[in-house]
Amino acid sequence: MLDLWRLEILRRFAAHGTITATAADLGYSPSAISQQLATLEREAGVALIERTAQRASLTDAGRELAEHAARILAAAETARSRMRARAGTVSGRVNVSCIHALAPALAPHLAALQRAHPELNVVAHETGSATAAAAVLEGRYDLAVIDDWSTHPPTEDSGLSVHRLRREDIVLAIPADHPLADQPGPATAPQLRQIVHDQTWLCAPTGQLSRAAGDRYLSTVDATPPRRWEFEGLHILAALVATGAGVAFLPAGLAQEQAGVTALRLAARMQRTILALTRTTTREDPAITACLHTAQQALSSSR
């Protein structure tokens, strides 16, 4: 009989490619992971790992078993979810991740959910939107709340359920005392080019989804910031705009909530979508479903 936990280790090893990375992912020592894989080889009766002095890699049999492992583990999780649905109790451990800008809005609702269900243990994490989907599929998180700044947000993919929570406009956030703060209409392309030229441009670091979307938008109006400040976190950017340090693209709700900031609509619309990600294999799990419904109630809106 092949052990499910060892199949999970093999699946993670196939994804990461090294014993060290697999051990770091699972929170074990490399020697413990090697021992578990060696035990799995004995259970399978065939060599799964080819080991050299420098590295370990999957054999053909190891790659084949890793493919089977993904299907076996998915079936096991589906069966467990259905049995939990039959029991009907909201209990157990649910790993939830959320981008930090939305955590203050989501956290009180998750805390209330735990109080309502004492046998439920929600473990909250912070993660970036770019890596969340892979983390959910790998089982590190059961639910991830992210933002997507692309024109076409993802739809349900193999193994991943995508739940749209809300769609919101992106605005140009400027200090309240800026000359254009009383302008009733949207910021035109010439105005945006002038603002970007005159003001320090505040944005996320390279690699962040908001940074990529903002840079794409600026390129469409031929605006190149001569001065950039890069900070993690949209709330930090909003606070900096309020001090008069510069201007930024921000979600409309965040810009409107920040004192000292005026939100200018953009002539060509830009939006972001707030999404919740879960695995299709857990769609019937009462605990994960309860956390998803809580996120929908806390974060869904029409703005």
C-alpha cells in the first residue's frame, strides 16, 4: 500500500526539483525527506529517485508515480471533503492567505467565524497575488484572497476554483491641495503626462501586479516618470500621497478613504478584481466553504 503522505512528498519533490526545496516547503529536514522517499521506493518496489553526489532527480518510474500521486491525492481530498460535508460540521484547520491591503477588512469576520464554530481553526497568512494560485494548488493554502490587475481575470482552471468578489476602479491619487483636486472630470492623457512629469511617482516594486498594470497604463499615454519611489503596500502609497510626497494609481475605495487624498478618475478606465481562490477538490468541505462565504460577505461590493 502506498502511503498518501509519502506520495505528497513525491509530488512536492517533482514540483520543486530538489530535496532541500521540498524539505523547506514541508518544514522538515532534508534527511527526513530523503528517508521518506526511500521508504516510498521500498513500498513501490522500484527506484524512484536517481541520486548522485551533487543532486537527486526522478527516474522515469518516479515521474510516472508523481503523476499518479497528483490524481490519487486529489481523489482523496475530494472524498474527505464529501465525508466532511455529510458530517455537516464546520471544524478542522483551514489555511487562509490574504493580501495585506485587505487583511484588516477580512480578519474580524474570520475571527467571528471562529467564535461561532469553536472547533474551527483558521490559520491566517499574508501572501502576494502572483504566487497565491500555485500555493493553493500545492495545498499550502486552502483559500487565498488576491487582487488581479489584468484586463481579463483568470477563470476556473484545472484544479482551481476562482470566485470573483468585486471589481473596482483604479484612480489617480493626488494630494488634496493639488491644483487639479477640484477638477470635476477625469484626468486626461495630457494632464496625466504633466502630473507624472512634475510629481514623484509612487508605486509598488517591480514584479508586483499593480506595478505592471500601472506601467502598462502609463505607456499607453506616453507618460514616463522621471522620479519613482517604490514601496510595498497600497495603504503605504495612499499615506505617502496624503503627505504630498507624490502621486499614485490606487483603488478608488482606498483613495477615497485616505484623508488628504483626492481621487481623479481616469479618462481610459483601469480596474482591478478581488478574487478568492480554492481547490476544486475542496468545494464541498464545510469549513472551507464557510471561510469562502465569510470572505465574500466581508469583501464583496459593487464598487
